[in-house]
Amino acid sequence: MVIDLRKFVAAHICLCFGVFASAEEVADSVRTDELKEVVVEARMQETSPTFTTYTPSAKQKTASQNALDLLRQLAIPQIQINPIDNAVTDNAGGEVAIFINYLPASKEEMEGLRTADVRRVEYLEFPTDPRFRGAKRAVNIVVQEYAYGGYTKLSANENFLVGLSSRANIFSKFSYKRMTYDIFVASNNWNNHHAGSDIESMYTLKNEAGADYTLSRNETTDKIHFRQNQYPVTFRATYNTEKIQIRNTLGFSHSAYPIQSQSGSLEYLPAQADNYTFSRHIPSRSNSLNYSGTFFFALPHDFSINATPQILYTHNNNSLTYAASLAEPIVRNARENAWHYRVDAYINKRFGQSHTLMLGVNGGDIVNRLRYSGSAVYSDRFHNAFAAGLLCYQLKTQKFNLYTDAGFCWEQSDINGIKNTDTYPFVHINLNYSPNSKNALSAYFQYANNTPGINQKASDVLRDNEFMYLTGNPLLDNSRHVTFNLSYTWLPSNKLGLSAYGNFFEMIDRQITAYEPYDNGRALLRTYINNGNYIQSEIGLAANIKLLDGNLQFYVNPKQCFNRSTGMYDKTYNPFQVTAQATYYLKQFYFQAYYQTPQKMMFSNAPITYRPAIFTLLGQDGLTPTGMCG
């Protein structure tokens, strides 16, 4: 799907009120003498072998409505934030976990964060602190804590961005001694008439005489309507001391696409007739209930243990109605019950100030029960269980931080009684060198696995259009991958921050789409096989520059990408991409512009190159301080 994102108009409303209490500062009774003024500029950003610290200015905090807004204002050169889905990654595209005061931060907690309480933001690679629970890369937002009290934050957001998007939420937080309780309720709605895609396809088929011929099918979208509603509710209770952290979270979410329709014209070459049309309607709804826990205990003799159980249940209802001039209508209804549970547990032992050993175990399962009705009737039972163990060693000195782990993982997938078992090793190595607070060099290596899901393994044959059927491959194997990243960070002053990076990724014997004749050659059947390698690499430079006493800020990130596919799809694609952001603070207002060239890419599982539209965002907002009363 290609979405043309060219204009952005947004309005924000944020109200916050609360009562807080903390220890009082005792007045100094000693007589003082007036001294001459000495001006010392505080370091707002500095790096070390284990983390980089950024201190947000008062303007940046006041301009931010939530945690993600604050990260955007900081424009940290080591991370990227997707402007559409708000995903936070490093410059190599790897996941960056978000923590608030050393506890995993949910989307709800990030939305409800009171940015005025933020003291500093830390970016960490393979942190030694066991409270980060084995996260490879993390952002830790350090926030002022209170002995008792709390606040309620009401936020509303209206976006006119290829349609109308509205978001309203209430976040309420209350602390009493060691306990903190919070609740989050939201309503997210999106109504869009301007997103769609045109599809051009080539089919090699057989005619009635059995001879091969090539058919071109061109699908042009004339009308589209997309509406999404989402209503999440989350309750969380946290017990937090220096040696114990316990958090339990319960959540419910209702998500629905009551309208998801597309219609337009069809063209076939060689032409058989004119004025062919198509229509496609795909409404759906989903209800999910989840629980997650966090348990951390610091034990005597520098031992610590932590465990994070997760349980998720989801019920999905989806339907598809497709009609075209040359074919019978396709009606497909899907009803799914899915369970996902997982437990991660680690025990750490620190030896002195430099050495740490960690032993970890992980286990879980994904269970799907899927039923199709309509034009095709199927019933699928799928599960993918795994168990893993790893041993980690970490060395930390004044200038070096070395992290290495190795382990084995056992996996077993079962699709309708057809089982596939795999056991494989995995390795992670990360080295950070920081000679001083302005320079840091990082190198990372990974050998791991890619596991296909139910859509790639289910053997159901589902019709997609007049000439295409879809199925999976129950015997599809896992794929291994290798990753190597290298980065250099330079923070010479508060006015400049640079991060140069290079990344390499190779997926070996990857899963790809393959096509074969179907229905006596009158149609094609798309399935999945293991074939060839997919190689992706890039080099880039991210820079953050502050001018005019920090009132004008620029962020730019150009990068050159290199994509290579081997095997039956032998293809090369090397796009160039740029992301840029400018922010200007004018007293109680700020103005921001965001530009992104098309994020071109080559799919790893198909001979497809993707080129979305240019993304341009223009916005302005007032710096309305968050209020307190009490």
C-alpha cells in the first residue's frame, strides 16, 4: 500500500493537575558572603562506555506532550523514531526498549508521562544494570519520584494527515510510599479517504488449447475508505525500592475496522473487453486481554534475579468480500482465537566492579485456532513453542564495556499435526570503547534465527483474485541471519552531536514467495519456499545541531542503502534516503518541520521494491507549562 503523506496540521490539548509531596530542603543557617559571578556551562550531553546521557532543556520539556515527543525534541543521533507508527529503533533498525526509572515503559505510561518531571534521558547499549533485564539497547528516562501524591493528565490530539485522526486519553497516577498505581483509558479514531495502491501484475497462464500466454492485470484504485477505532484500558500497580521492583499490569483493548473498502477499474492485456471493475471490503474487529509482570530482587553477595511473565489472549473476526467483472465473488470469513505466553528469567552475579555473569532461560508458546467459512472452509490448529538458555559475560572498565552471550534454542512448530523441530545456537557480542565523555565507538555482532508464522505455514488454499490463489508450506524451514554493526558517536559540545554508522545484515536460506500453475494452468498458486540469501547494508551519518542559544535546532540523517537478493530472485537495489527535522523555539511557541525522502526498500521475501511517497510534516504548538495545584 502506498500512502501519500504530504500535509500535516495538528492541534494538541493537554491538561494536567495533581498534588505531590517530597522531602523538604532544609534552610542553611550559616552566614554567607557575596562572591563574584562565575558562569559554568553544564554538560547537556556526554557519553561513556555504557551509556550516553542527554539532559533536556526547559523548552524541550515544555514543548513535549509525552515521552515520544520529548525524544523527538532531543533528536538523539543514535536513535530514530518512525513518524507514522512511532517505533523507536537504533540507526540499524534494531529495537530500542524504553524504560522509565529502570522499569519497562508501556505505550500508555509513555503517553501519560509528565515531561516536567524528567531529569535526564540515557541511551544504553547492553547495559550492565540487571534492571534492564537483558535489553540490548535501551532508552531510560529518569523522572522525579514523589513520596505521595499524583496527577491526572488529559490529552487530545487532532491530525489532518491524509484523513482525520483523533486521539484522546486520560492517564491518572497516584503514589503512596513504595506503591504506585496508574490507570490509562484512551479513544483512538482514524477516518481516511486518501490511502490506496495501484497494482500491476504479470501472469503466465494456459489458454483453453493448453498453450502458454502472458496476461497483464492492472488494478487502479478510484475510491477508498478506511476507518479504525481503538479503545484500550490499562491498570498497573508497582512496588519499587532500591532492591525490589514488582509490577503487575492488566490491559484490555478493543480494535475495529468497521469500514475498509476499496474499488476501482481493472485492465487486462491483451484486452478482452473494456470497463472492468473491482471492489474489495475487509471489515474486522479484535478484542484482546493481556497480563504482564516484572519481578526484580537484589540479593546479598551481589546476586540479583528478575523474571517477566507475559500472557496475551486475542479474539479476531475478519471478513473479505471481493467482486470483479470476470469472476464469481470471493467471500471469506475468518474467526481466530490466539494465545501467546512467555517467561524470561535471569540470574546475575557481579564480581567486583568490572565483571558480571548472567544465566538466562526463556520459554513460551504461540497458539492459534483459526476457522474459515464462505467460499472456502478450513480449520487450522497451529502452535510454535520454544525454550532457550544462555550464558552471558560482561566486562566493564573505565573506557571499555564488553558484552558477550551464547546459548541454544529449541523450537517446534505444529500446523494441523505436521511438526517441524529445530535446535540452533545464537551469539551476541558488543564492544563499546569511550576514551572520554565526548567520543564513543561501538561494534556489534549477532548470529540468530528467523521463524515463519502461521500465514506462511498453513496449507489452506485461499483465493485472492481472478487469477491468484494463496497457500503456505507446512515444511518451511527456519532461516539463520548474521548482523554486524559499527558506529562512532562524537559529542564535542552542547551544540553538536554526531553518530556515523554502518550496518550489515544477511539472511541465509530465507523464506520467499514462489508461484506455480494452478487450476490446470488457468491460475497461479503463491506459496513459500526456502531459497537464496537476502543481504542488506547501509552507511549513514546522523547529526544534531543547536544554534541561537538552543532556540534553533537541526537534525539530519542521510544514508546510502545496499540491497542484494540471491537465488531464484537475483536482484540488486541501492536507494539513497534522507531524514531531516528543524525546530525553532520562540518564547512560548515552537515551530517544527519534518522531511523524509521515500523510504525505499526491497522486500526480503519477494522480488518487490517499495517506494512510498515523500513524507513532509509541518507543525506548530504553544509551550503551555503543565500546571500543578495542591
